[in-house]
Amino acid sequence: MKHLITILLLTSLFSCNSNDSKADGYGNFEATEVTISAEANGKLEYLNLEEGDIIQANTLVGLVDTTQLHYNKQQLLASKETVYSKSANVLSQIDVLQAQLKTTLIEQKRVQNMFAENAATKRQVDEIEGKIAVIKEQIKGVQTQNTPILNEIASLDVQIEKTNDQIKKSKIINPIQATVLAKYAEPNEITSFGKPIYKIANLGLMTLRVYISETQLPQIKLNQKVTVKIDNGSVMKSYPGTISWISSVAEFTPKIIQTKEERVNLVYAVKVEVKNDGSLKIGMPAEMWITP
């Protein structure tokens, strides 16, 4: 009887183990991390963020000193006004010559009428025509003087726009709604172009990277709904997930996931997008189940 009970217990345990299903994939959560770097050189006037803060998109969070850029812009604007005054002087000369030309053309018409009635000589007609030609040449000459002035104004406009762009890049604007993962700089520190200021990631939508065998590939496809489970005390907590990417290239199983014997197997990486309720963290292990 005792032996019979032992046999029944072993049979029961074996039956439970054989029915105990395993997850279809194992992996860790990750998120797309973005490092925000300085685009200007100078002292960091302020940086209004701390690790763990959730920052909205297009939010001004910091500023690199723009004092010298401001002075440079003011100098360029003053130079532009000076050049404008030169151009105004040239244009006034053109206006005077245009007025003289208008008067001379009226006089030319009168002389031509008098010549038609034999009241003026051919010489008078030639003289008035020569006078008109001289005025026109003078206008062309003055207009030529204005061309380099206009080019100088255009050059100053480009320099002003360049300075405006430098001032704009001195403003540290958060590009996307995300959580601050790390802060690399503090106010009053000297920063430079390309130096990291802080790192962010959108933790609202996490990505679980799992690995599956070649035999599992026919069971999954892009945009397929799956179940993701994490440890939650003595039970597993489930999340709905969507397959967003399937690798087309096989690779060796990562060491952190499988046993030594299974590491030599070739597997395919799969990414599953999961909406975060605040419990999911970067690096947290999880399981993927193709069926609930």
C-alpha cells in the first residue's frame, strides 16, 4: 500500500510538470534613449530639470549665455543702418537725376515741335538729345555705385540670421515628451558644442526584446497581439503587447537568457511594444506569451 501511494504521487508530479507550459520568449525591457547635447559654447545660465522629471515636448529647460551674441547682433544692426544711409544718399542722387531727365525730356519735345515749324535749328535738337544721353549715363553710373552697397546689406543680413540661429541654439529645448534618466551638467558650468547635457527616454511605451527559435517564427507576425508577463510577488502580472519588429537575421542566444547548452542555438530577436502603467522599468525581465 505504501509503495502504491508513492507511485501515485510521482505520477501526479510528472503529470503536473508535463502540463506546465513555458513562455514563448524571454527578454528585458528597453526604451529609446536620447542624449540631449549642447549646440552652443559658453556658461550654462540655468537648467530646470532633475532626474525622474517628466518633461513635455518643446519645453525650454535651459540656456547657454548669449551676451556676446546679443552684442554682436546689435553691432551688425548698427552697421546695416550705416550702409542703408549710404544707399539712401545714392538713391537721392538718382532721384535728382530722374527729375532732371524728366524736365529735359519735356524740353526735348518742345524743341522738336519748334524744329518741325522751322523755329529751331538742328543744332538745338542735337544739343538737347546729347543732354538727355548724358543724364541717362549719369543715372547708370550712380546705380552702379548702389550695387555694392546692396550686396553689403545682403551680406549683413546673412550674418544677422547666422547670429539669430546661434542665439536659438543657445536655448536648450526638450524635443519630446519623456522622462529624464540622467543629468550631466549643472548651472554655471562651462559647456561646449556636442557636450551631453541630459538623457531622456519615453517610458510611456516600453519595448520588450525577446528571442525566439526558428520553429516559432511561423507563429508570429508584425502587429500581432501577444501577452507580456512580469513577476509581481507570488503571481505574474500581464500586459497586452504588440509585435513591432522581427529580425530577419539569426544570432546566437544572449548569455543572460538561456542555459550554457542553449547558448549555441541560433535565435531571432523580436520587439514587443507594451504600454507602461508605471511599473515597467528599463532592464526589467519579462516573458512573452503568444497565447494568453
